[in-house]
Amino acid sequence: NAGVMQNPRHLVRRRGQEARLRCSPMKGHSHVYWYRQLPEEGLKFMVYLQKENIIDESGMPKERFSAEFPKEGPSILRIQQVVRGDSAAYFCASSSRDGNTEAFFGQGTRLTVV
Amino acid sequence: GQNIDQPTEMTATEGAIVQINCTYQTSGFNGLFWYQQHAGEAPTFLSYNVLDGLEEKGRFSSFLSRSKGYSYLLLKELQMKDSASYLCAVIGDYKLSFGAGTTVTVRA
């Protein structure tokens, strides 16, 4: 039973390009969280999704950032027109239902904007 | 929203005990988690509390008081490999939010 899979593990983008981060949750999990982590800092909540629905996107910047979790396929976090400040580790976690259960983390995608 | 506070850093000696406190404010509380994160790695689950009291799991124990909005993670018989960041996380209104983490350094 594969764990949460994120790809790519490392992503380098030039300023102004687009970054697409993918997260495949654990089998049977329909809830996905995305977090951003800067060096020496904690995990900052970005967005919480269930299949085909965005439940809470209060932590995601309103411009340039978007997320989806389609019925088929992985969850995608998309960052348009990246800037240097977007450089961070982006972690995805999945769980089987709302609360009351452990969220499993992927290994993260480390985005570097040059 | 949610507000989660924990100390930034703690240092302890190998074989000792360390207690990491976490206070939180949230609506729709539905559980508190502790995760361990080594530098450059993903967080890994340590414990989950939803009812008041102490949950023990080997060298690690976690305590929760819902009325006080307070939890602690107790690490016993510290080993060098326990040097890591420990993250307190709260489910409130179905959103899982994390504190900034406590960096624990274990010294020989």
C-alpha cells in the first residue's frame, strides 16, 4: 500500500514561470491538505480539499495560487508567475475522513525559484 | 481561526525527560496531534488525543486538557535520534493546522 506520493521532489523554476505540484493520496483517502514550509518554520496551512471540492482555502494566496482534486487523478497545486518568495517546501497530507484520524504526509516538493 | 503556541526550542541530555507544551485556541475542536519532523523530511505521526487525559505509547506520551486548551508531549529516555522538530497540530472545524514546531536538541 503506497503512501502519499508527491512529485516532483525537487522543482526549479525561473521567475514568471508556472509550477505544478502533484499529490497522490493514500489509497482510499479522499481528503487532501496542502501546506507550505519555509526553512526553520512550521507548516502553514494552505488548502483543504475533498474529491472535486475545495473545503477551505483560507491559507492560500488569492492570486497566482490554485488547487484542485479531481475525481480521477492526483491533487494539483498550481502556482502561476512564480516569484522568489514562493521558494519553499510544499507538503501534501491525506486522510480517510474529516478529523478523528491521522493525516499521512508525502515527502514534499521543494520548489526553488531562480 | 486557530491559534497554536509552543516553545521554539528545547535542549536536554541523553537519557533525560523533556516535556513540550502546546496551547491552542480553536472552534469546532476535533482532536490534537503531535508529529515529529527531522530536518529535510516529512512529518511523521506520533500521537492523537481527542479526550482529556494521557495517552502513552512507548517512550512518548501525550496529554490533553480540552477545558484549558492545553496539551503536552512527554519524551522519556531521550536518545540522540530524538533530536528533531515536534509539531503540535489541531483539528478545528475540520481544518488541520500546525504550530510552528519545537526544535528539540539532545546532547550527549
